[in-house]
Amino acid sequence: MTERNYDIPARQTDDTDSEYIGIDGSSAQLDLGELFSHEFTNIMPYYTSPNGPIEIYTANRYGKRYVLKGLKEQFRNDPIYTMSLAKEFEIGIQLDHPNIRRTIGLETIRGLGRVIVLEYIDGSPLESLLASPSLTMSAVRTIAAQIADALRYVHSKQVYHRDIKPANILVSHNGNVVKIIDFSLSDSEDFIILKNPSGSRRYMAPELSGPDVRPSAVADIYSFGVVVDELASATGDEQLAEAVKKCTNANPDKRLQSLAYLRLPSLHPSVTERMERFLSSRALTYMLICTIAALGAMIIFLLTQNI
């Protein structure tokens, strides 16, 4: 295998899909000097990894918002971390899917060093939605279908995400559009770094804790299954939980080998499904208990009246 040259020249690109920025959402109030400037402006810190090398900023260009992902100052000359950042860019730039955050370019910015320019998503992490009382069965099935479609696409490119979890799945505020983010741990057979096990323990496939294990699609499928099972549990969707059961088999050979074979339930529950869910719900149990209690009280009342 030939080692890649990661001395990638800076890229200067324009993008038309990110959100416009303005006071109260009005593009008419944009500063015209900023609007026509090719330089990034209003660069604001967004996230710094507590123990890792990554720092993330938001910035404006041409009146639109972007995400800039780079390295902390003390890591910018470290060849391992600079190769890792270049690898993340090279993987991200080849992915073009509506449910994956777009990688736009790799540029050198004064004061920040080399950064990956990413699409800005106006949304919330899936982990913050799991506890929401407004989460519906239809929304959960829609989210699950979009994650599955994005991962099918990623795997078709021989790329493995390696860190699928609710924190790395954004859901837009407008329309419940899913965006998978953070390909910093991603890998493929084309690269020679980061072959060691990685990911978040709760969502990591069991086999990744063993020696000499290489990245694989079935490991991503396990993580996907755990995430969707959490979504199903949040809404009591037993059909969705059953549909992804084969994704979380502890034995990778018995696990679903490709999401192309996954059959998720209908996005909109049928009347029969809703009735089955109601009949098996706690609400029905409480109603029956209350009804029985009311009937018992009525019988006791009638008996005391007769006496």
C-alpha cells in the first residue's frame, strides 16, 4: 500500500447551501464589506476538545456561516495530528449526500493554521432530542431511515465512520433533516493511520475490544442499531426495535452485514400499528385500573344503599 502525501494545498471555495446570516435572520442588514469579502470574518470559538487536539470555530464568509475545524496551537506542527486532519478532509470531501455534513475545503487561516471548512447546520444533536416529550413515532422512523441511508452511502464508498452515536447526528430545526457529522475517527482501506480501535464505548461493537481488529461496515451497523434502539425506546416503537435487532448481534458474523438488507417499518404508523401500540401502552393499563376502581366504588355504594 502506498502512503499518501498529505501536503494538501489550501483550497479557496464558495458554497451556496449554508444558511444566510443577518440580524433577526434578515440578509438585508448584512454589512456589504463583509458580504463581498473573501476573508472569513466574525470568527468565534465554538468547541475545544477537553483532552484532544481539536478546536472548532464558526465564521462568516459571503454573508453565510461556516464551521472551521482545526488543531490547537500546540498540535499544529505535530505530523500525526496534521495527517489525521488531512485524512478527515480527504474522506469528507469525497462524500456528497443530503444526510452528511458537507466538507467544503481545506484552508490556512492566520491565527488558526490549517482548518477544514464545513457546512454549518442549524440543528440540535440527536442526544438532546431523545428526552424530548414531543418526539413522535413518525419522526423517529424518519430519523432512523435517514441515518440508514447515509450509512449505506458511506459504506458504498468503502469508508467507515467508526463513531456513530447521538452526539454525532444533528437534526435540523427546520424539517427534521438528519446530518451525520464528525469524521475525525473515520477510516478506509486507502489510509494507513488510525487502524486502532476507536469510538464511544456504549455504541462500540464488542469485537472492537479485541486485538488486530480492522474497521468494518458491520461495526458501524452495530452502532447504528444501538442508536435506533434508543430512538425506538423513546417512543415505545416495538416494530422499529425489532427491525434493527439483527444490527446489534454481539457476533459480527451473525449481524446484519449491509444496511442494504435492512427493512425499516413504514414512516407513518398505520391505524393497526397505532391501535396495537395503544393496547400495549401504560395509558390503557391506567385506564383499566381506573375503570375497575370506579366500578368497584359504585358497587360498594349500591350495596350500602340497599342495606
